[in-house]
Amino acid sequence: MIGSITEGEGCAVGAKGVPAAVPAALLLALAAPAQGAGAADAEGDGAGGERRAVLEWGACDDLTAEKVEETGADCAELEVPLETERSDGADTRAAETVRLALSRVPARGADGEAAEASRVLLVNPGGPGSAGREWALRIAEQLPDDLREQYDVIGFDPRGAGASSPAVTCDGSYFDPVRPDTVPASRADERALRERTRGYAEACGERNAGLLDHMRTEDSAHDIDRIRRALGENTIDYLGYSYGTYLGAAYATLYPERTGRLVLDSVVHPGRPWYESNLRQSRALDEALRNFFDWTGRHDDVYGLGADADAVEKAYFRVREELAEEPAGGVVGPTEYENAFMPAAYASAVWPRLAEALSDHVSGEDGAALVDASERFGEGPDDEPGYAAYLATQCTDSPWPSAWPVWRDAAGRSAAEAPVTGWNNIWYNAPCATWPAEAGAWLNVGAAAGAERGAGDQGLLLVHATEDGPTPVEGAYALRDRFPGARLVIEDGGLSHGVSLAGNACVDEAVTGYLRDGTLPYDAAGRSADLVCEAGPEPEAKLPQSAAEIDREERVRLIGP
């Protein structure tokens, strides 16, 4: 995550572990239409004469069957140009194409009968690299009845990700346990880690050919407009989380005339490209994990890990040292352990389960506790394609340092300021130092702060929790400055990443009211938030959890890194 080689205040989305190689020839083969792929008709919308595709909706065979049945979702594919550029209002047409996988939850009334939608809501869970089709099913379930009747909810797997094709993948064994310790004990360990990330970047170049040159956020923003066009909509409403906030802001900048109601939740800082954002993010993640340690200490009578945050943190690091000597179950070493506990910086909903796992391991009550936690919350081989797509976007959205001493110096500072996550975040993004595709300039969003394109008075709704770890809260204020017509809703004391439609009545009323009729909170002016909502209660120190708590825990898996 980079714009300059000096650290700055910012935010990003990448330290969390939140599907086969594609030869270059396949990109050309994809130019032929296929069932559900959006065959073009003669109808255009004035965008450079490009014909509007007709989507053929059918069964969602690869999504959760229960969710599909409950929501009535269907799926389609949309063929879009591999090269997506816009100049003087005209879209470049290219022979090579990629296919986007889409889902739709059609509008329906409170009685469950089909309704005639008056608007379309496109949703994105973040990442980059996170598949979004299943997210649409979840969001549709959270909407109040009148909005379910008003909206078709659309999800999409961005180019190169999920079921879109071709999908980026580099090395299917990269997440096989036990991975090298992220904290190098010597320069030799550091060189080995460095070679490992270099090898991964080389594999990405060998297996993905020209696709890596067309994975920028700007490419996905152009794809959104083709989705809008294929749906036959003049404008499109949008709900984006985490990285999805930057993608939404990019769309509002490139297509202000096509932008409807935009809700951007857990906002990426618009002025900090990915490298320096990661450095700020590591500190914020550690602060969020400190909240988890503090909560666990206040429930020492349940978990027995120590009576305060310092004691719990010491217990955490003692276990980490033990795992370096002997991985739990032969599969959970220090790196697997770190990534299993990373979600505690994303959502307080996972705290009870992770605290119990650490407690059971320390007490010896459950020798498989950390293995179970790693399988539930950590990363495994199935996560490699999402990681590859994440890098494919972040490594090319803006330039990265190529000189390793710059990274080493940054890692030293991060390790001192963020001892839990600093090194982990460095290695997570280190393939960008030798990424085989050229990086472009960071897309400056909004009309403020010198952007050349976009509508600065666009009425966006921004939502953010004050204690968000992956995307520090200052990013929300910075984006509001870029869009002076925007309003900011702050969840004061909020501990989780991803606030909208998560059960806070104050926040949800602001979001649904805006989606319903465009109503924004009153402009508070100055530097304060336009609406402040009190955070809900912390989780209880108990298991099993309620259905609502389990649902909030599941959100962590779906919202991208």
C-alpha cells in the first residue's frame, strides 16, 4: 500500500486473512458469448455507442443453497472489456474480455410475493478481492420490508475474483501450514521471507498473463458502470464497505452523472495510497486488538488469562513463543496463530470465541482449541485466490517502493509501534515490492483536494465506528472533505469494522432513511460528525452465542480485508 516511501496518517484494508491458473489464451477465448454472459443487443445508452448487454438470470448453483432459497436470488454473467478506459465520454472497446459473476435478489413485498423494483442497490463487501455475490443475499435480508419492495439488490464478484473469470490465482500452496514466522529472528530469516514473497509475485506473473495489467480500482469502477448499463438503469445506488468505499468513491468521481445514493461504510482514507496506509493500519489494528485484550482481562473470572490488557497480551505472546517451538496440532504456528486472532481487530462479535480458544489452550482443557480457531477465523489454501486478487489490485493502484531497505525500516517502526500486527502486515503486502505488473497513479477521488474529475457536492452518506481497526476513523473525515455534500454518521465507541445494517438502530435508521428517499442527516458544519450514534453493548463473555451474535460473527468472514 504505497504512494510515497514515508509513513503518513491513513488507513487501508489488508492485514486480515478474511478460488486455478488462467493461461493468456483463455483471455482471448472469453470473447465468445456464453449462456448467461450478457449477449449484446442493439440498445445503447449513449456511452460511446457501446451496445447494452442483456443479462440472462438463472440458478445460483455455487452459492449457499439455503440463502438462495430464502431470498429468491438468481445469478448471471456479464462480459466486459479487459481494457477499460474512458476518454471524452467514449468507452474503449477491446477484443479481449472478462466475465463478471453477478447475483440478484429481486424485490418482493412483505408477503413474500414478487414486487416491481423502482431502484437498484449494488453492494460490495470490500477487499479488494472479496467476492460479493453472497453479500447481496445477506444485505437484502437486513433491509426493512419497504426497502425490500423498492430494491433489487445486486452483488458482483469483481474482475479477477470469486466466480468471475478468469480469476487471479498464483500459488495454491502459499497458505499451507506451517508457514514461516512473520517475525524474523535473523537476517537469514528475513531473506528467506523476502524470497518467499518474491517467488509468489513471480508466480502471479507467470500464471495470469495480461490480466494483472487491468485489475486497478479504476477498472472495477468502469465495470460498475457496465453493470448499471446492463441492468438498464440511468443511475445506480450503492452500498460499499471497507475497500468498497474507495471503489464507490472512484465511481462517483468517474461517473458523477450516473451516481445515485451512495452509502460508504468503514471508509478508506482517500489521500493515502496503499503502502503508507498499511503502516497506519498496523497501529490501528494493534489498538483494536488492545480493546480485545482489555475486554478479556475484564472477564478474567471466565477466561483466566489475566486481570487486565497487559496480562492478557503477555499470555498471547507466551503462546506465540510456544507455537514457534511446537505448532499446535502440527498445523498452527506463530503465523497461523496471528491470523486466527486478527479478526478480533475487525469485530467484537468474535471476542468470546477467540478468548475461549486461547483460554482452553492455556489451561489445557482443549488441545485442539487453536486448531479449531485457525480453521474458523484464519487463512488456508482456499483463501489464496482472494489474496491474489487483493494484491493484483493494491499492487497496481499506486506505486510501491522497490528497495527492500525502505520496507525494512518501515517494518522496524511498525514492529515497535504495533508489535502484534506490524511484521504480519509488512509480509502480507511485500509481494508488491516485486509485482510483475506496472502500477498506475493513485486515483484522487472527489472534486476537493485537487481531483480533476468528479462532483464535489455529491450527497454521499458515510458511516464509521470510532474504534475501527482496519480503516482508522480519520479516513471518514478525509473523504467527507473530498465530497462537501456528504454527511458523516459516527458510531461513538463502536468496536467493529462494518457498521451499517448490523443492528445499531440509530445507524440503521440513518442508512435506511437515506436509501428510502435520499434524506441525509442535518449538516453539522465544521469538523464534527453530522450524526453521532452511541455504540451498542460489548459482547457478553459466554458461549454459545445468540443467533444475532452468530450472524454478526459471520459478517467478519464476508467483509473483505
